[in-house]
Amino acid sequence: MYNIFMYRYFELILAMGTAWAVSGILHFTRKENRNSPEAGFSVAVILVFLLNIFDNLLRPHLIPMSALQFIYPVTRLSYFLVGPVLFFYVRVLLNGNLKLKPEAFFHLIPFATWFIYVLIDPASLNPEIPFGSNTGIVIEHKVSPLFPFKFYWDLSINLSRLIYLLIIINILRRHKKQLPDMVSDINRRNTLSWLGTLVAVYTGLYLLNSLIYLIFPEDLLFTQVAAAVGRSLPAVLFVFLFSIFSENQNIVNYDDKNKPDKTESLSGQKYEKSGISDNESRDLYNALCSYLEQTKPYLDSELTLDMLAEQFGETRHRLSEVINRESGRRFFSFINNYRLREYRDAVKNDRYPDYTIIAVAFECGFRSSSAFYSYIKKELDMTPKQLVREINQT
């Protein structure tokens, strides 16, 4: 009886996951969202995870076996689409209008391989009930005559998840490393750190489930419950959190196709193929500083290198090079240093007498309290209160 209750409990969780998935799909297919390139990939991600949820939700007591034998190949094989669809979602967020090339279909090789196997041996996909005969539902599981199906199935699925996790984390790591040269504010939206964390947690839960299966006997209640949790919760949690965090997630593409060869973005490094002489670089830098002091574009918390280059009337690459060569700073640090100067002046002259410490920081271009705190902590090794105290004492 306890096992039946637990099984029904997980059915309820899966039903909630289905509702969240449908809600997310409806959101991204609304008229105002459907034309954005990331919306289509967001729907693709949710659809694949919805198929994962269906794989655990649909059972003979809900749908006749005659229908399940056609549904299960689709839901079971959907596990091999999780990695590719997440990979392309990341790519579209970082590249804008992503055009799929023929080599993109290499990502579907595991899916195609197992699809062919299922055509040869369809009996291998007969569903297994999580709590066995204790649920009152007995399904004869036909073992594949070709090789032990479950072992290779679990192994290939987990390898797929792990490999794509490593690929996605590496892509996001490289992206985050380049951000200080392109933006003046670094947050979880433009780093896509929320997505990296979500994919890591999802993969970790599935790997933990497989580890429990390796350590403990399959007939233990603990193993059976862990299996149900491991199959049910990761996909449901992913759909729920993905629907929340992916909403209003803008593309963070920064076109880099015109970047000169062999340039260095690190502070103080020479640009090997630069066409800017030292004198021209100094003149351009002085003109930029004058422009910043007069127009104060850094008060815009969303200022990027592209935006500043367009306003200043220079190419982004020449501007980036000049900032790095002359200031010894990357764009992020260079702009936030101006914001810090603005903050010092605002506090010293009591420009906003009724504002809190953080509210003044917002007026000076910092986007959030965490951004302000992190920058002055790294730059000055101070807290906001210590900074205000120092300013008032000078």
C-alpha cells in the first residue's frame, strides 16, 4: 500500500511538471514572442523535457498498452535529444540568428543509433513499472536478444548528458571570460550562469540516481524510491526553473567577426596587427575621456562596448584596443571606474541627500547593489559604508 501511495505521489509531481511545460510553451508561442530566435529554441527545450516527463508519467493504468507501444519509442528516445537541444539553445543565445549547418546533424547520431535499434528490437522498450508487482500492475519485460538493453541504455544516456554538460559549461566559461571586454555590467543574464547551474543540477541528479543503482540492490525499497525520484524530479524541476529564468532572457550575442587577427585584450598587451600608432592611440584615448566626462554615457547601466563605439563614432575593435592599451583596463573595469568617480563626487558634494548608499550607486550607473559591492570590494577592498566614510573624511 505504501508503494502504491508513493507511486501516485510521483504521478502528481509529473502532472505538475506537464502543466508547467504546457504553460511555458504557451508563453513562448505568444504573438509577441514567437518571432524572436530564442523563443523557438526555448519551446524545443521544453518539448523535449515534456517528452521525458511523459516517459515517466504514462503507464498502462493511464493509457492502454496498445497506445503505449507507439508512444514509448518517442518518449524513451527523447532522452538523447536533451543534450543537443540544450547545446543549440546556448548557441542561439550567444549567436543570435543561428543557422543550422549540415554538421549539426552529427548531434543526432546517438538518437538515430538507438532509433534503428528500436526498429530491430521493439520489445526492448516495454515499460517497467517503478515499484514492480507491488503496484498491482505486472508487465512482462522482454530482455533484448542482442545485448543487455538496460545497461547500455543507461550508460549511453548518462554519457550523453555528461558530455553535453561539459561542452555547455566550457562554452559558457569562454563566454564569461570575454564579457569584460564587451559589457559594463556582468550578471547572471549575460553570463547565462543560471543556465549552466540548471544543466549541472539536472545532470547531477540523474548521475546520482545511476550511482545509487550501482551501489544498492534493485529490489530494495530505497533503490526503487530513489529510481522514481531520479526519473521524475530532474525533468520536472528543470521545466519549472527553465520556464522562470528563460523568460525575458535576451540574446547576449556580441558580433566578433570583424575582430583583427592576433589581438590581445589583456591589459597593457600590444596588438600585433594593429593599424593604430602610439600617437593616434593616445589622441583617441584623450578624446574618448573627454567625451565620457562631458556626456557621461556610463550612467546607462546597460552600456556596452558596441553602444559606446556607436555613440563615439569609432569601431568597437579600435575603441577596445585603445582602452586596453592606454588605461591598462578592460572595458568593464574602465567604465565602472568612471562610475566610481561619479559616485565619489556625488557623495562628497551631497548631490542626493535623501538617497541611500545603494540608491546613489544606481544614479551613478551601477545596475544592482551586488554589482556595486563586488566592484568596490575588488577595486578598493572596501564595503559601501567604508567607502562613504572615507569619502566624507577627505
